Amino acid sequence: MLKKEELKKIVQIKGNVRGVVFQSHANFIIEKEGKEALKAVEEKMAELGYPLNLKKINVGGWYPEFISVLNVAVAKDLFGWTEKDVFEMGKAAPRYSFISKMLIAYFVSLRRFVAEVPKYWKKHFDTGELEVVRLDEEKKYMILREKNHDSYPLICVYHAGYYQRIAENVIKSNKITVEETKCVFRGDPYHEYAVKWK
């Protein structure tokens, strides 16, 4: 189960996320574990002192990011998920998010994607920044960088999955890999994700 030290780290996370993030979590939990699993997550959240009713979340509203992170951590613990499951949760998120669906339709090219990424981030988070720091279409790779967003190690895995799904939709390929090559939790000044495709 989630240790007290880990809970303490999570509740210190600053910033807010849109309610649509919670909606994505709820949909994935139901899809993977069933409707009763969602109730189990909510009960555990309440037991930890952070009650959450996922059905009453306003998808366009702002909520503390630490609650979102705790939601993922609780689900992982309750259902015995591995990092691969958390990656899949992140990868599934764009399917459930009206914000993501709308913006993915707008990303008609990689160049447009590069230009719009910073705005896209701000529609989900009120802290940090996301940018494409390198794009090489000939060598088929790009580097995404998250700055000033020090959430929680589990979320690095979630974001890698999320970026893979977005890349699959923008690049129109299912032969894509995403690897976090720099991480603040390993001593780097920011997070970087290498996105490669064939």
C-alpha cells in the first residue's frame, strides 16, 4: 500500500489540472477493472483524507494536481498495476479527453504540432511548460521537454504513454517508441522524452 512518505511527497505537488484528467482516469479504471473498481478507488481516497467523487468532476474545471497523482497511485496499489499498466493508462487518456480529441484533429502536421504544443500543455496544466526542442523528420525522431513541472515519478511513466498516443495520432504510425531520457527525479534539470518512429 501507499507509504506515508510517498503520500507526503504527493500532497506537496503544486499546481492544478483540468477535470478532464480525472475523467480519463475514471474511464480507464472502469475499462480495465470494472465499475466497482472506481468505487474502491474513491473509498481509498476518502480513507487517505482526500475524498473524490469522479462522477461529479467538472471536466473543464481546475483541481489540485496532487489529487490527480494520488488517484493514479491509489489505483496502481489497489489493483497491483505495474509501470506498464500506468503507461497504458497514460496512452489511453487522449481517447477519453475532449480537449485532446479537439486538439489532435487540429494537429494536421508535425510542424503544426511543434508550434501548438506549448498551448496544448496550458490547456491541461497551470504550471510548467512543454516544448519540442528537437524535430528531425528525416531521422524520424523528436525530443519533448517538460520544464518546471516536478510532479511524481509515476507520472513520468504516465506522460510517456500519453505522448506515445498523441504521436501515433499526429504521425499516423503505430511503430512509435517513447523513452524518458532526462528526469528531474534522476537529477536532471527537466524531463525529456525521446519520441522515435518508423
